[in-house]
Amino acid sequence: MKVLIADDHQILREGLRRILEEASDIRTVGEAENAAQLLSLVRSARWDVVVLDINMPGQSGLEVLKQLKEEYPKLRVLVLSMYPEAQFAVRAMKAGASGYLTKAAAGSQLLHAIRKIHSGSKYISDAVADQLAEAVGRDTAVQPHQQLSDREFQVFKMISAGKTVGEIATELSLSVKTISTYRTKVLQKLNLKHNADIIRYAVEHDLRD
């Protein structure tokens, strides 16, 4: 099995690599630190599974996931995230992920998750399965935050964590102007006025880490 790890943190990549290299059924482990490098590696060689960080700089993990699935529909992608399942798992699965794993659980569940999705199955918890079933059967009544785009939701999450526009821009490798535009869209869609309102909304809807 050939596995490609896409994460912008070198220490995390090295930790995941060590876990994978101990497995007898994984013969190749590749690394990408950003979206451009990931797409280049996927286009230049065949990979069985991609382990993709949801919080990539520049082009977000979910944006990259959608592009990967458009170009390589059969590619198995395991989304790895620092965010709890309740906040991003359904978005990731709807975007084409074969599984969703939190970084907190990666040490004990990574190999199991990769093997499961490589076999053709999905890797999700019972809680995520329930959320997906609910999303499929949901009527037109949608929570305001569910109408945010993936990038808008990511910016919403970072603002709700107390980060400034400048800090978010630096972390995502985007301009302050771009982040300000996303912030404005978040405020408009949620019918809010200030960052404090975003934090309060996140608390009320259990969307803070």
C-alpha cells in the first residue's frame, strides 16, 4: 500500500510516518506540506490512500479534497483534523472523503482507518453516521452556520477561537483583505455584527473546541 501524508506541520508528518513505516502492508510513505505539492505528487504517481489535513495553508483541505475527487474519483482520502467530528466530519464526507479521523485519535486509530478505507469501506464513528443520516433526511430547515462555505466555516471557527483577522491571514497564507471578506460574509449569513457575536453564536451552538 502506498500512502501520502499531506500536512503543513513537519513534526506531525514525521510522527505519522513513523506509525505507518512500522506496518508491514505499507511499502511507501510520501509527504506533502501544502496543496500544490500534494496535487503534484498525486498527478505524478499512483497512491492508494491520501491522509489529508483539513487545515492546510492557502487552499484549504476541503477545497483540495474536492479537487482530488474531481480528478481522481476513486482515490481514497482520509481527512485528518484537529477539530471534533461534530464540526467538520459531515462536510468532509459530503465532499468525498472516505473517512474522518481526529488528530487526537490518530496515534491509536490511523492504521485501522487507512486499512478500512483501502478495503473500500468508510471510516466514521457512530456519531458521524448518525449525523450523515440526519443530513440526508433533513428538510429545508437548515441552521445558519450550515449555509457557510467550507472556507467561511473555517474562518468562523478561527474567529470563534479568538483569533484576529491578521492571525488568521498568516495561518492560512491568505491576505488580510481576503480574510476580512470571508469575515464579512460570515457576519452577513449569520445575521451578526461583531466578532463577539460570532463567539457567542459558536458557544450557543456548541461549535467551539
